[in-house]
Amino acid sequence: MSETVGDVQVLEFRLEDRKYCIDIAHVDEIVDKEELTPLPNSDPRVEGVMDLRGTTTTIINPKEVLDLDETETGERVVVLESDDTGNVGWLIDAVTQVVGIDTDAVDESVESGSVRGIVRQDDDFVVWIKPSEINN
């Protein structure tokens, strides 16, 4: 499943029918979604919190930030490396693969707040997103 060619390894995942990726260096682990406790009056992207081995982890729905229609409920959580903002996980639909990419081949002309660039993969596009923009 893991390819090791290229400058950077990325975790490719699916949100609805689209492919996205993030630098694998940001990923701590991938777990199944457990019961979430909703947080009243929280940001719309915050789905709630879940207990991850005794640690409270905030679960964010990147579909809210990326303005995607939500027809599918994510069942996997990508837990990101924790920083000063606490433990954060993203609710995703499916993990596709870990793949190495050549950063020179990334089209950065489409860079925006949450998008680092586009990775061309065969006849498909994978949107490379910035974790810091999704989490904040």
C-alpha cells in the first residue's frame, strides 16, 4: 500500500467523492471513530470530542472548512501530531494510501487558505491541504 518514491510522503484520504492528502509528518495515527460528545456553542467544524486512550481529542470535520456537501458520515479519524492547541483529529470517509510525491510536480498555482496545491495522479487530481488552516 505504501509507495516510497518522491520527496515527501503524504496520506491520501477521501472526503465524499474527492481525494485529499496531507504530509504524513503531521499524522500521529488513524483510528476508527468512536462515540463523540458534542460541544454546545462550538465552531461548526467541531463535531465534538472523543476519548483516545485517556486523552480528550477534539474531532474536526474538514468538510465544513472545505465547504463540501455532507452525504456520508466519516467513520475514520486521522489524529494529527499534537501541538499547543491540544489533540486534534479529522473525521474522514476513508484512507486511500500513503504515497511518495515529488514536490516539484505539485501545482501550487491554486494555493489558497486551506490548499497547498494539486497533485496530479494518473488521470485524477488530489488536493493537498494544510492542516494548520483546517485546525484553526
